Amino acid sequence: MGVKLREKRGKLYLDVYYNGRRNWEALGLFLPSDKIQRAETLRLAEVCRSKREAQILSGEWGMVDPVGSKQSLIEYMAGIVRSKNDFTHKAIKYLNLFPGGNIAIGSVTEKWIEDFQEYLLKETDLSKKSIRHYSGAVRFALGKAARDLIIPRNPAVNVRGVSVPESDKIYLTAPEIQSLAKVSLPGILGAEVKRAFLFGCYTGLRISDLKTLVWGDIQREPPQINKTQEKTKNKAFVPLHAVAWGIIDDKRLHGYKEPVFPALTKSKTNTNEYLKRWAKKAGIEKNIGWHTARHSFAVLSLESGAEIYTLSKLLGHTNVSTTQVYAKATDKMKREAVNALPVIDIMEGGEYVW
């Protein structure tokens, strides 16, 4: 292992040799012709070289990175953001508003985490669910920093997270889905909203996946969806029920990149309004949205005998605990479990014996 200064055409680089590989890293420094300025530039470059060497050695020897731990938490989190829809990206906004939010990642303590969560709860209008997501993004970043040896330990480990009351999952029963199927929605978009929603009830796809579903994601023999989910980027493999295949099969050949639901894909309209009018027209009082189709698929699958692990794979969940919330959503399974208890004769002469 070695880190050396190199000069090429007046520019300074670090020549890093580590694990049998050599890599040149630009310092963004130029050697001036003036001797005094040149000496000062070389001195600064040597400081950079020394810090880079310390970073490599800290990782090699299991020590904390002395440079990385001094960067701000916000700066570190900005470096691991994947998209603007990432909770980490949204959490940074509130870190900038939080007094003391611009803290060095190596200075974060349990008390600081508690204060940040308290700030989100009392000083913002965020829902508890959003607060859990944003504080969770901070916790994730601190955990990653600890694993990467940027900080010696994760201070969030012993801090209780924000609890969120469990919300009821709105789902449709088979008769309710049948009622919707008998009611039409006007217009090209309305008809496609109906088809896509019913398709979601048989596949568990999110609206983001329904909008981006192309014919290249559909395997015909046997009928199956092979799609990378928009939310998790995990691959989902969902066999198509005969009803689901019947919803999309128009007996035509389609291009690989052609959308399965083209009107829905192109639309900028808030299609949730279509769903609400549709439900009202079908005599259903539940406040349904696109996610209702996914919930309905999950609950109906469980009630039909699917195992929780199998359902987890069908929904594309990375953790089976995420799927277990659906097991709490159905009373039918509870009744069946109780009715399955053995019948024991506890009466004598027509009366209970205690």
C-alpha cells in the first residue's frame, strides 16, 4: 500500500497503490511558477496525501476514518442519496431546518438523535409515518457510516424510534371486486383505469408498476410477469391468473417496449378520482385508491391458502415482516382459525360442569 504525489503537466495527482491496484486521483491543484506559491501548493498537496493515506490505513486496520468522521451528517447523507424520492433526500431538508442539524457525523450522539426526533414531532406538521421515515433515513445513514468505519459505532442503536399507530389496510372482498367489474367507467382512460385496477387485484402490482408495465415484462408461456419494481428495484415474478391474462390479452402482437396500459401510462390526470366515482357507482362505501388493489390481492391470496413467505415473494417484499401486516387485515382467517378448534364435550346432562 502506498500513496505518492505525482505531477503531470502542472497538475498534481495522488498515485494510490492498494490491494494490487494502482489508481491516480486528481487533487485539483496546479503548480504555479512562483516559487513561494509553488512551495505552499506542495505543502497543501502533502497534507492531502497524508490524509488519503490515513483513510486507507484506517479501513485496513479496522480504525475509524479520521477524515470522514469530520464531514457533516448532511454532507454524508447527500452522498448516499439515490433519487429525489428517496427518504434520505427528504430528511436532509429537515436537517437543514433543525437547529444543530449541520453537525459533524462523528459528533452525533444519542441525545442529538432524540432531539431531532422531538423536533420533527413538535415543530413540524409531518405525519408520524413521515417522521418515522425521515428519522429512519438518518438512522440508516449512521448505521452505514459505522459499517464503513467512518464512525466508531452507531449512536442510534439504543435510541427508540418513532412509533406509528397501525393503520387499517383497506381491501376489497371478492364480491366487492365482482361488483366493480360489472360497472363501467366512461372514456378511454376510464376503461383503462378499470382494467388496470382489476389487473392489480390479481397481480398485486403498485400503480407505479402498472404505469410502467410493458409487453416485454409479460411472459406468455406460461403467462407470468417478470418485472423490476419501480419502488424497490427488486425483480418480481408473478404468475398470471387466467382472469388477469384475460384482462390484458387482446389477441394482438405488441412491441417489447409497448405499454400494457398506454392511456394510463400517458395520463397526467389524478386517476384516484376515477376510482372513487367507480366505487360509489358500484355501491361500495370504502375509500379506495390504487393501493387497495395491492391490499386486496394480498388478503385474498392469504384467505385462499397462500403461505406468508410465498405472498412476500409475489409482492416483491425484501422482508417477510412487511408482508405479515396483511395477515392482521382479515377477520375471515381469524374466524376460520377459531372454527378449526376441536369440539370437546364439556356438558353433562345438558348442563355445563364446572
